Amino acid sequence: TYCMDLIESYLQIYPDREEKFLYDELLPYFYSSRVVRPRAQKYVLSRSYNGQWHHVRQLHPTFEDPSRLEQMRHYVNDSSGWYKTEAHYHHNKGGTIVESAPIAKLFLLATVKFATRDAYGMGIEYEGGKPGWNDAMNG
């Protein structure tokens, strides 16, 4: 994956910093205003092109969450009106940015990928909002 490519590239340049990089550095968690809908809300039964059959389609799998947008508005630059960098990171109740070591983030990524496998356990569910998009073939 992309993350592993970045880590491997870094370790090729700095092989002696592997342990420090994986366990001592801290990385923030990205915060998005978009949220994935529950399965019951994003799957629809639609007619096929010839109108004889029905098939299941996933439409509009994500939505803009107003409560998340409101939280992000606390981090708007007054002079430009743009979001500050801090708006795109998770904050705890005290207002500090949530961070963890890269090894913890990799463990979380592996856990989430395992948990979001499709019904047959053959692949992961993709929530990109592009029905029929083949990410492997289309970049």
C-alpha cells in the first residue's frame, strides 16, 4: 500500500532510525467532515438497463455531517476565511490534537481493513462515492 511504500522509502534512507520512527514519533489523526452512511441507507434496489431485473447499487455512501463542519469552523483563519491546518485533525475534549505512534496507526489500519471486508471476506468495502469505480484499474 501507499503507507508501506512511504515507510520503506524512509527506512532505505535512514535504516538506523526504524525503531525511533515507529515507536517514538507521533502522527495526528485526520478529521473529515464527510461520514459514511449506514448500509441500510446507502444500498438501493434499482432496475437493470432493460427493466427486467433488479440489482443492488450503492449510491451516495457518504454525506457532509453538519456537526463535524461546526467543529471545524472553530479553526478558520479570520483573515483568509480558510480552514487552518488544525481543522483537519481530531481533537480531544481538551482541544489538543489526538496523536499516536506510527506502529499504533498501522495496527489500527490493519484492524479496520480486516473489519471492513466484504460479505465473502474476499476484499474490502470501498466508500469512495463512485459507483462502479475500479480503483485498482483507474488510479
